Amino acid sequence: MKKNKYFDLVVIISIIFLCAAFTNKTMQNDTFYTIKIGNLIMQNGIDMKDHFSWISNLPYTYPHWLYDVFISILYNFKGFPALYISNIFFYSIIGFLIYFISKQRTNNYLFSFVLTIIIIGFLTPFVTTRAQMISFIIFILEKYFLDKFLQDGKLKDALVIILLSILLINVHLATWIFFYVLFLPPIAGHYLSLLLKKIRKNEKDFSIGLITFKTNKNVHKLFIIIACCLLTGFLTPLGTTPYTYIFNQFTGHTLSHIGEYQNITINNCFSFFQLLFVLLILLLFTKEKIEVSDLFLLLGLILMSLTAIRSYAYLLIIGFFVVSNYIGNCNKKINANILKKMDCLFHKPLELLTIFLCFAGFGTGLLLYKYNSYDYIDEKAYPVEATKYIKEKLNTDEIKLFNEYSFGSYLIYNDVKVFIDSRSDLYTKPFNKIPRDIFDDYTKIIKDLDYHEPFDYYGITHILLYTDSNIKKVLDEDHNYKAIYEDDNFVLYERLKNVN
């Protein structure tokens, strides 16, 4: 493959246009509390306490404190437009990394560009103003430098991996466990290959069917890197939280109630099954050998995706390494003249101009449509007018407002204290150690419509709901509650009976 800087330039510009076109303008729920927490940290530091729920004495772990501060600085500078541009920027960085790493492994411009376009498109639902935008980049870099270390065993690559661990802990602590998942396939592949070699009494690498078994002398050094990365948990202002956060998260029960942790189905993530179909066709028609460590990685990512929609993003951003390696092996068997002709094709100015115009035109058109058709805040999802009413008509320091989970963050953004918000772990016993599980009570109220005892216990004075909420029908028939505000999407009730 001849170096083709003009094609690379066209690809870079095309990726930017695509990422700008696919990025959602409308802010996501977590963005609102992220802004407020970042400002709080800059003013008061990290005190490990919650300041946004009216339920007192709740501890808070600040699991992505550095990202919160970064987003707050951007927001204070240019508001929501700055956050929107930052999403396009990080999205584009992900695209660049995928393209150049894939090109390095496949030795094929065209395939790398096509693969990048597919991943960018499938990754769109995960592009929002959340810490994952940076953690995705960290994981891609981790995998890249991990592979380099396994190949060369150089200290500088090991140091980069350790530095990435430090950054991840402070940017997106909840995903730190996945940092270690990436170490498992090469370790498992090495020791399985070593075992089979001893059984075969032959030290040479070998294949069984389409699976290649190879040992790697640098795998032993990975345990030192893992140990160093584990110690980086102390390099954060969060105390011992890095070592307890994941355990507390999985001993709680919030994950089963959050959409991104649900099992994948055709209805909620059809693109996952499209991707599996493409991978299956690729494997069946090429019948190329695959290294056992790559096979472990791919199967592990698929299994993780099936158990949680959120993990599908990891299949996209890490799975491309496996696909690129596989295509690279296939390319070695393709006639050199075919690759040369393909390479020459993309040196021609007319072809490059055509590619550029296609992506520039498509990207610009979709960008303008989405930018003009959507607002930064969706008034159907967030109680914009209802919040104004609360701030104008009620004493927000005295009321005890029960609100739905999905818009609690927006209330925080508007300085209205909440019963619950999308910082779900904060409201569970493993994290707050209080007598009652707040998230449990919320579920009982919203899903089971069992609200009398919880409302009495917490002293609820007002209730803000979606108009299509099931509990609305119940409260409409309860004479102890009066609707004092209602629009097409939200209703606010006042509790009439005396409460403790």
C-alpha cells in the first residue's frame, strides 16, 4: 500500500462531516446534573456529599468528577453550543482512531474507510454529553498500546497503559472494570495455547481448523502492568471509591431498571444483529484463520453486548481491532496486482473529489436538518414550563417534591432539589447506607402504584409527573391530591392532607 496522504485528508474531512451530521443536538438527561456538579466542584471542591436532593445526608462518590469539571468549564464559556461541538470533536477523534488503526492493520484504505463509516453510524446512539465520550477514546488507546506491548514488550507502551488507567479513574470510574477486561483475552489465549502445546509436545504455534494458537512471551509482563494499574486507584481525590464502586454498583439493583443495562433485543438494538450478520458472512465467505485471543475478545464482547445494551458500544470500538486483524490476514492472500490497482484508484483527483463531495453534501444536509429541527432541550422530555411554575409559585426551599427519574437531572440544573435523578446509585443502600432504599421506594411508587406509605414517610408535599404516567390516573381519583399545573406532557400535584 503506497502512502496516500490525499486520500487520508479526504477521509479526515469526511469523518468530521459524518460525525457532525450524526451527533444529536438535544442534550441528554445526565448532561444537566454534570454541569451543576462540575460547578459545585470548582466552588467547593470534592466533599463526597450530595447537594441536590432534598433528602439530607446522602453521600455522593463523584465518579466522573474530572469530566464534570471539564463540561462545566465548556458550558460556562459558550453554553449548550459548546457541549454540542465537544461531542462532535470527540466523536471525530473516535472516527480518526478507528480509521488509522484499521488502515495500519488491514493495509487497505478502502476497507478501513468503509469499516469506519459503519462503526460511526452504529455508534450514534451512544454519542451524547457524557463521560463515555472520553472513556471510549481511552479504551481504543488502551487496546492499541496493549497490542503494541504484546508485540514489542517496550516499557513506554506499558507506561502509556498505566497513565490511561489514571485518566479513566478520574474521568469515568464506573467503566474502570472494563479496563481489565481487555487484558483477559491475550492472557487466556496464551495459557490455553501453552497448555495445548504441552499436550501436543511441540513448542511451535499451530492451528486447529480456522483457529490459530500462539504463545506470547510478553504476556507474563502483563501481570506487572495489571498490578500497577490496580494501584492507580489511589491516584484520585475519591479516596478508596475506585475499589468499592463497582462492587456497590452490582450489589445494588438499579441496573435492572435502567434502559442501557437491559438485554439486547431486535426491537431495542437492531443494528447489533445487523453487525452479527455482517461478521458471520465475513467469516463464512473468507474462511481465514483467526487467533484464539482475538476469538476470545470478539466472543466476550458479543456476550457482554447481549447482557447490556451499553456494552454494545464496546463491541463497536474494540471489535474493529479483531475485524481489522482478520481482514489484514485476508489481504495477504489477495493478488498484489489487485491491491495495487485499488490503491492507484484512490490516487486519482476525480475519485477523491467525488468522495469528498458525497460526504460533504450528505453531512451538511443532515447537519442543517437536525440543527434546525431540534432544540438543545426537548420540552416533551423535560418539564421546562412546569419548572418555571415551581420556581415562580412555590418555595423551593420548603417543598418536598417527588419527581420521575427521567427528568430529575433537569430539575437539578434549574436549582430545584429532587427526590431522585439519574445518578441512580446515589439512591441505593450499597452507596448511602440509610435505613430505606430510595430507589426501591421510587420503583414501588411508579411501578406498583403503592404511594401512600412512602409519601407519608418522606413527607412529600408535591408530585411532578409525566401526563402519561400510570400513577397520574390514581392521583386524579385521590381527593388528597390536587393538580395545580398541567400541560401536554407534565402535571404537578399538591398534596392537600397534612403531612409530617
